[in-house]
Amino acid sequence: MIFILNATQAFLVPLSPVTTGTSALEVYTPKEIFVANGTQGKLTCKFKSTNTTGTLTSVSWSFQPEGTDTTVSFFHYSQGQVYPGNYPPFKDRISWAGDLDKKDASINIENMQFIHNGTYICDVKNPPDIVVQPGHIRLYVVEKEILPVFPVWVVVGIVTAVVLGLTLLISMILAVLYRRRNSKRDYTGWTADPCKLCRTRGVRLSGGWVPVVARAGSHVHGRGLPSPKAR
């Protein structure tokens, strides 16, 4: 029951019962966005509803200026019609950017200025679903020079990739240097097979030829035998 009062009387009006099958309508918005002053800002608002959108579906946007507790409604969309409010900071700046069939209730704000800093509230109605909590966006209008070029997650990803790439490159260089050093050490410590550096010559004695093994390039003399010239 609810009381409805006018200037002459008060009476009771019964409230309509909740339709069976009613579920929660969920609204999704980014937590915060940054917009360069003098540029267009898009306020993204998506919603999830078990019921099909139709003539009863509506969208309302409100604004709470920075440092205040006052909330002002400045935009309404229903049955394919746009109803901009008369709030001066948004006059002739708002345009519809959503599609209710795609569960999108986004809007654009042109030529954003520092007076547009604050919190924006997206409220979607799609009876009989009930809105649990409207979406809230904290918007910051900043100078173009200090506007973040990339989202934080992109910067973190780039830095991580660079660090991993440098680590891999350094590891490859160290591995090559290590292999070269070990290869040089093996070469200088290698001893050849004496049989490959020796040749066999014969020494003629009275009883015949006696083979004598000597290193290549050296004169062959039998141990305790005279050289051929001495003979």
C-alpha cells in the first residue's frame, strides 16, 4: 500500500503485485575513465536482463558533480526517443550511442570540460526485471598532455615483454660464450695418437732390415746403432 496526497484528501492505493518470474537486471560500467578536455567522451553502459527489451525499457543518466552530494538527471531515453535535460553543463552536448536490442545504454558527451568532472550514473529499467544497482562511472577530464596514452595493463604487458626479451638475449649470449670457451680448452689439451705422427723405417743390419719406429720428421736411428752415414 502507498499513501497518495493532494491538497484536499489522502487515500490508499494498492500496489500492483510483483510479476512472477521477475529477476535482477544487472548494469555494467567501467569504474573510471579519463577524457582529454575539449574532446568527446563515451560513457559506456551495458546491462543484462532476462526479459526482452521493448516499449517499457528506458535509460536514465544522472550526474554528481565533483565535491558535491547533489545528483542531477540530464538525459533520458525511452521508446526510441531522446529526452535531453536542461542542465546547462550538458546542453547540446549529449547524443545517444547505445542499442537497447544489444543491451547497450551508452551515451556520448561532446567537448568535455573540467566542469564535467564527477560521477555519472547509468540507470536502466526493463520491467518486470528489477535493477539491483545502477552503474557508476568516475570521470576525470584532464589536459591533453597528461592523458594516459595506453591503459595500465598495456604498459605492464610491454614492460614485461621487454624484460623477458632482454633476459632471453643475455642467456643466449652467455651460452655461446660458454661453449666457445669449453671448445678452446678441449683443443689445447688434446694429445694426438702417436701412431698417426710416426712412420716406420728400416735399418739394414748384417742379418737384414730391422724396422724402427720414429716420430715423423725426425732422423731414424736404432738405439745403440750407428747412423747410415757413420757406416
